[in-house]
Amino acid sequence: MKNINAKKLVGFVGGICLIFSLSSHTTFAKVVEGNPVFISDSVYSTDGLEDSLIYHFAEQEAIKINDDRPLLMVKGTFLAAHTMTQNNRVFIPLRVVAEGLDAKVDWNPDNQTITITKDNIHLLLTINKKEIKVNDEIHQLEAFPILINNTTYVPLRFVAEYLGYEVGYEVGSFQKKQASVFHNSVVWIDTKKNQGSHEQGLKETKNLLFHLLEIGEKEKAGLENSPFNNQIDYFLGMIPRIKEDIENIHYTYSIGRYDVFQCQSKSDPSSYNLPIIFDTSSGKIYAVSYVYPTYSVYEIQKDDIEFFLKYYVFG
């Protein structure tokens, strides 16, 4: 099991923007929300240093992302889309508006305007102008849309909020955020959730983990047929430590709809393990695993008797 060690980074990227590839009318396949599952593999340069990561997101093509690029999450699902940073602002693709936010996007090349429509909301933006028309009202953007190499860049924060969504930015462990469960930072857009207590999700998470530990301990015969059978004795000896970790697991932060629970090491307060993601919308529970050189997020199954054997022995 890899502990995630990092120093706390204070601050927030100055702004979040999005990218739109030009066409008169753009439609994309609907994104299935609430699926944070992925697997990533390291890519190394000729000098043997880690150069980038190849991410395999759920039901999407693989994408190569450099260490300093944020991942993009829309309504709880990671998207295979590149982000970029310019002048302390993170830019992400406008197509997420059509894919993930159920909006229609139109481009008018004659007057260089972009129209975004969702339900009874109509947004009108113009290249190189800070004005944004929201239905019949004029507002000012923090940065105007720009056109570079046939691609339009637009501030997302205002667009997302006008459409009724929340946006956020969580710094990853590569940028040295304490307790971050992801290597890359995450830019997210999501529906607004109730800002209630995290206790129910924490209770459900602990109940599941204690259940998995119990069946793993009781069904030793089943473990003997697993590919991890040479580590059973080590796993059984770890049970007191695992129980303590489950008891100490607590809420650390949220990424959109997801609450992140982790156990903080008593011997090293800057070290965290057992990172768990709880979906406040569906109640599904996911584990974040690292087995060098692969990161992964996967849904925890209630009958997985190998869960802790895999998690504490191999990552």
C-alpha cells in the first residue's frame, strides 16, 4: 500500500476556461455521469524519468496527460480531454458543455459569436469581448473569449454557474497537495449538492470495509485459490492494523459529488492511506489504488474477499 505524502499547497488557480473547436453546430455523445473509474500507466522519457501518464477512462479512448495538466471531471465522470494552463488560468474543452451539461452549442463564423442553450437559458458570447448576454441581460466576464488556431477559449466558471452548475479545482499530489488521492490535479463541473454532514457516507464506508475484512478473514479457504495466496499469512497478521485504520478513517475533502475519506497515519501526520471515494449521489464506494507504476480507481464490490489482501500487500 502506498502512502501519499505531500505538503499542503495554499492557493487556487486564478480561473478556469474552456475550449471550443469551431463548427456551425456541434453535438456530442452524452456522457454517462457518476463514473470516476480509470487506470493510468506511466510513460518514461529516454533518460528514464517519468514523462507523462496514459489514462484509460471508462468507455473512452486512452489519453496521454503530462504531469502538470489537470484531469477533467464532468458530473462525476473523468473525460478523455486535454486541459491547458495559460496565465494562471486552466482552460478546458467547451465540448463538455454539450457532452456533460446537456447544452446545445452553436458557432456563427460571420459575427464570431457562440450561443450556448440549455432549457430556458441562452448565453451569447463574442470573440475578444468580455460581454456575455444571459437571456436579455448583459454581464461581464473575467476574461474575453479568444480565437487561436480555429479554437475558441471561453471562461468556464461563469458559463457553468449561469447554467446552474458548480465548478472547482483540487490540486493533485504531483503539485504537493496534502492528502490528495490523485497524481494530477482535478478540474470538476458538477450539479450542486446538499452541503450536509459527511457522517452518513463515512458510516456506510466503514461498514463496507469492516464487512470486507470480516469475510476476508473468515473465508481463508477462498483466499488460498487466489493469485495472492502466498501473502495470506502476512494479510492475517495485518488485521489489527487494518481495523485501526478503518476506525481512524475520516473525511478530508470533496471533489464535486464525491467525498474523499482517508486514514491519517499516527506515526506520520503528513502520510495518508486507505483513500476511499464516496459518491453522495449514488452511494457507490470506490478505492484509489497505486501499484507501481499504475494508478487506478475502481468500484469496491461487497463480495470481494481479496480486497484487503490486494490493498495492503500490493497497493
